[in-house]
Amino acid sequence: MKGFCILNKPIGITSFDAIKQVKKTLREKENIIEKKIGHAGTLDPFANGVLILAFGRYTKLFFLFDDMPKEYTALGVFGEMRDTDDIEGNIIKKSDTNNKLSFEELEKIIKENFKGNILQKPPIYSAKKINGKRAYDLARDNKSFELKDAEVCINSIELLEYDYPYFKIKTSVSKGTYIRSIIRDIGNITDNLAYTKELTRVSIGDYNIDTACGIEDIKKDKILSFFDMFNKLEKKTIEDDNTIKQILCGNTKMIENIEIKNKYLALTDNKENLLAIIEKKDKNIYSFIDV
């Protein structure tokens, strides 16, 4: 089976566990046994919201979501620093101050320091790799290591609610941005310390939590085709059967004379079955992904 699903991951399970439960639901409700399911963008167990799943060979296409902004709401709590920067971590420091800013003061600090391209230090409990090992594995083993600051982009950020010690933000960010780090850094810059208590991914691109389905609601008609997900993507229809066969075999010579106007071009047969994606990486450099 090939397709996508916009899932609303519940609080309390890992993204991997969500996939296992989806497999179980499909098997029990629809008699569909699909071994290959992946997800775009991990959500922490304490978080909920949009988790895009891909089935079968479409798991090769997660790069299509990379440039899409991700929108979140997060509830932060002033007064403590935790080793994971979230509600599930151990308290490692408590604030010596109770800097009870006004709404306007906190809003000004957030907008002045957390907008546009910024350098951000990822949480030590993250999936970042250090010499081939995940940071969270090293942290659990009490290994000493340093994570480098990463440049991320915060497209927009808004202070929604504030009642000390609680504050709620809504933000749209680029790939690789950690909301836990934003909350932590708001705590540091206000001299309060802070961690994330609640986190919801509201959307990835145009795929919103309002249209996402729960694990128990997964069924065949919730599995979306490629063009259900990417109906604005430029496409080219291939008519010749031999050319189609060559494309399906991964023959990159098939793309040498194909003009690509945008970053991606979908090749289809005359029944709109997806054959491959061509990615334009530079003026005359292309990447060929057969599906």
C-alpha cells in the first residue's frame, strides 16, 4: 500500500508507538497488513498533534515536507529548569527569583529575541547525533557531551496567555527548531528559568490538526493518495510504456531532457499513478527518486 495519513498523535505515547497502534488498527478494522510505515517529524511522548504518516514506498518522500513551516502551541512554566526541558524531566535547578513581568513586558521580550533566524541550542535529550550516537542515549548514560548551536528560523511567535508562572505561546518555525528550547531560553532571558509543560503541533504546512484523525479512526478511506497531499505539485505525464518501465527501474537517463520549472516535478502515467519525483538541486543538477 502507498499513501499518506494525517494523524493526531495523542499524549502519552511515542511517535513509534503511534505507528504500531496504526498498524494494529488497520489490521483489525480493514484487514490491511502494512509493514512499512514511517512518520515525518517526531513528536515527544508528552506532546500531541499533527504527525504525518507515509505508507509503503512513499516513506521515501518525507523530504517533501522539509520546507513546510510547522506551527505549535506550547505551555511554559517559569521557576524551574529540567534536564529534558519538559514536564517529563528531572528538576535540576530552581529559580532564585520570581521575576513577575507584565504581559506587555514578556510579550516584548519574546518578540525581540525569538523572531527570524536565530541560533538555538538543542535540548540534550534530543535525537541529534554525536559521533553516530543519539544525544538522548548519551544523556541517559550520563555521558558528557556538547551540542552545537544550530541556526533555525522562527517565522512568527505570539504570546497567547500569561498568568505567572504559566505562559502560552503560538509559533511557526522551520525544520529542526525545538519548541522546548524556545521555552527554556525564554526562561533564561527573563531570569526565571522555564520548562515546557504542554506541546501541541497544530499544523505542518497546510495539514492541520482540525483535519487529522485519531488512531482509533484510521481506516482505508483515511489513507490519502499522493495528489491528495500534493495537488499543487508540478507534474508531467509519461505516455510511453518503455519509458515508464525505465523510470520504475530507476533509470536516471529518463530525466535528462525534462524541463523542471520548480523545485520538484512529479512524473506520472496517464492514470495519474506516481512514478517518480525529480528534485532540482541546482541549475543542471537533479535528484531522481523512484517510487
